[in-house]
Amino acid sequence: MMGIYKTIDGRIEAIKSIEDGCWVNLIGPTEEEINELVDQLNVDIGFVKAALDDEETSRTETEENQTLIIIDIPLAQVDSEAFIFSTIPLGIIVTDKCLITVCLKENSIIKEFSEGVVKSVYTNMKTRFILQILYKVATRYLQYLKQIDRISSEIEKQLHRSMKNKELIQLLDLEKSLVYFSTSLKANEATMEKILRGRTIKMYEDDQDLLEDVLIENKQAIEMSNIYSSILSGTMDAFASIISNNLNIVMKFLTSITIVMAVPTMIASFYGMNVKSIPFANSPHAFLIVLIMTIMITSLVTYALIKRKMF
């Protein structure tokens, strides 16, 4: 899908054709759309293809008056009533005529720009537009990290009364998400620092402060990601031990019940044999005597197990 936008009277508006100072947004583009873009703007097709590689890492590259900036952006998806957080590359291609963004999937960050949610966006001011995108990416990381923290807290409450693996698996998915976030944020930081040095795109004095704000937000996201990852890892280890301990307690209780129940079963088995030499075999009160004896022995075994804290 290809969308073309331009700032008209201070607002982002969709236009029909590519013009100077416009913004071209590609989301999961087809080969026809890619070829059309390459023909009209003479864009390096390698830049477009690189942005569509989901394994591409954050980096910058300049060739023939065209600059490619690839950053990793966060993505939240719902799968089986659970949130799955991941990262995908977003390519930003800067040309003399316009700015191009390329991404494999539709995402909330670019959608907010195309729908005009983000204010004071001017497509003809390429450097500032790029920095606004980077700032929105950093703040979205922080937003998703807070969501991960809330979700993990809810799962922890469930784990207090659970002996199943479902909650641990959910925590494992969140821990994987934090690893993805941490890796992507560190790669983005290196890319932003390279931009800050002015070697990638032309920087203006007013843009320096905005880029520094972006770096601060990104560093905060890195710190939060590392903290949450450490907490989550420790929580998983603790609750794995708790679940194992709960299972041991149940097994110990069931074993004690089995031992107690085995006493009357054994006595009944002895007196069920067709043997004359068993005590009280010829007594008319044999049943009552054996019953009392069984209760006494069972009580002694139960008392011994209670003393050993088996119950």
C-alpha cells in the first residue's frame, strides 16, 4: 500500500501524486508499487528492499544524494487473548524531492502521522520530520514497556494461586519481548548518535535540541527495559521454585494419606486370610477388637506423620 501526503495549511493531507516536499509512505508494498516509486524518484531499489527485510538492523547509509535510515520500531499484537510485543524495521529514505518511509506492516506510529494526530508536522522540513518520527518511536517504546510491566504484575497475581505452566509461559514471552526491545533500542541509539554528529542528514540548530530529547527518551527506554528484564527474570525463577514447592507439598500430603490408608488395608488383608493362627480368630468379639486395634494403630501413624509435619 502506498500513500502520498503533504502538509497543506499546517495539516497533513493525502494527495494523489508525488510532489516536491511530500511524504511517500509504503506499507508492505507490492512489486508494482516499488517499481513505480523507483521510476518516479530514481530511488535506489536496494534501499527499499533493505527496509522490507525483517532481519535488518538499525543503521544508516548514504549513496548518490540519497540517505537511508533504518530504525527498529515496537509492535504490539494480540494473539490468543495475549499481547505479543516485537520489533520491526522502519526505513526512512531521504531524497532531494521528498521523504519516503517503508515498513513491512502497518503500525500505530506512522498511522498517527498519516492521520494528522501528531501536530506541527511539515513534510517539506525533512530533518525535523525524521526527528519527530524518532521521538514518537522512543515514546512508544516507553509506553509499551509500561504495558509490559502492568501485564507482568497481573500474571504474578495469578501465579500466587496457580501450579500450571501457562502463566510462566506468558512471562517468558514478555521476557523475550524485553530482550527484543533492549537490543533494538541500543541499535537505535547508535544510529541516533551518528545522526547527531551530522554525518547522515543535515542538522539545523533548532533540531539539535529535539534530537537530544530523542536520545534522552531512548536512553530512558533502555534503562527501563533492562530493569524490567532483570525483575522479570528474577520473578520467573522465584515463581518456578514456588510452583515446584507447591507441587512437593501436594505430593507429600497425598503420600501421607496413602500411608495412613495403608494401615487398615493391611490389617483387613491379614484377617481376610483363611488361617486359623491369626490372633482373635476364634473370639466372638474379634471384629470389635480388630476395629479398635486398627483405629489405635492408624491414630498412632497419623500422629507420627503430623509430628514430622507431613500433613
